[in-house]
Amino acid sequence: MSDFETALEHKDHMQSGEAHELRQEGFRRQDKRIAERAELTKDEQAETSNLLTALLVTGDTKYAARLQELNERVDLHSSATIEALLENQERLDAIEQRMDHMLSEAYVLPDGRRVFKSEDGVRVEDEFGAVVSASEVDPDSIEDYRPSLETWEAAYEQKQALNDERAELIEYQNKLDQAQTLIDQGGLSADDFDDLDNLMTSDVPDAVRARLPSSDPAFRAAQTPTSNLDDGFDFSDLDLPSQTSRMTFK
């Protein structure tokens, strides 16, 4: 479970003040993760350098070059994912504050439910999307200055979209962590190369793709969906391990 998942999983069951503190803890955990990752990268770079040197000495220059390329792409995609997660959380905070304000301005039924009237004045629904009958409340009794049902629904849909994006980003972050582990282990097979290529070309969330340079294969794949995922690299003459892929990214 990622830092954001750990810090936010109980957010919906807490009061707004406590949820804010929990989100802040999520940011602190993510900052710590970035710092630890930066420190760990120093050791990984040294290990990768030693591995590449050994491969070059043995004559596996193409394999060494490909391994280095994949390692750099994982770092690039990881940084873009963290940036996307931080922006996503800021946007979630903003929409939740807006929704809290709308709830404070909404018409309140005797049972405590907050309700919203449609702009045409015909339909009334509560904050959970349940239709409220005219016997429960006369639509004309709900003042026009209160937030409309359409405004509430638009904000709710935006929040849902941001939550879906966050889940996609966290999933991709976890896959990148698996990919980095696989690269660090060394001895990648042809299937491993294919899996990593597919992961960082076809399975990239839009929020991450938008933060990648135009030179990245993921960016080019978005412009040309039928592009070659191997980017013209020929593996046929490499002395790759015969093992099948040890890790999948699905």
C-alpha cells in the first residue's frame, strides 16, 4: 500500500478537520518517500553502474545500453507520477472545500439531509443523489439563491473523476516500483524488456504522460497509436536470459 493510500484510506469516515490533518500526513509521507528515494537512488546508480561496466566488459553493449535506458525512464516516470499525485491531491482538496461550502448553503430537511433543487425548479435530490418527493419538501420552498442540483452534481462528478485519477496514479506508481526492483535485480529476459516497454508506453496515465518530455516513447505513442513499442530496437542478436518474465504489471 502506497503512502497516499495509507494516509487517506479512512478519510471519508472522518470529520473535515481530521481529514485535513490526514491529507497533510499524506503529503509528509510522500515528501519522505521522495527524499528516501533520492538517497536510495545514489546506491542504485552505483550498483547499476557496476552492472553496466560488467556488461560492457563482457561485450553486451546493446544490452547495457537498453538497461540504462529503462532505468532512466523509470526514474523519469516516477518523478512525473509523484508530481501528478501532488497536483491531484491539491485539486481534491479544492473541490472538497467547494462541496463543503455548498453543503453549508444547502436547504436542510427536518431529518438533517441537505437537498438541492434543479435549475428548472422541478426536481429535488439530497446530497447522496436520492430523489426527494414533493411530499417531503415543496420545491418552491427552496430558495433560488441556494446551490442548484446541477452545480452539486458537477462538483460531485469532478470529485469522482479526481478519485479515479488518484487510484490510477497510485496503481501506476506501484507498477513502477516493481519495475525498478526488476531492473535492480538484473538479468532481464526478452519478456521483461517487452513488459517494461509496454508499461511505460501504453499503460501510462494521462496525468503522467502530460508531464513527460516529447522525446519519451509514451508521448510519441499518444501521437501515433500504432507506433512500434520497441522503437526499432532489435533484440535478436542479444544474449538474453532464457527465463520468462518474473513480474507482471497488470
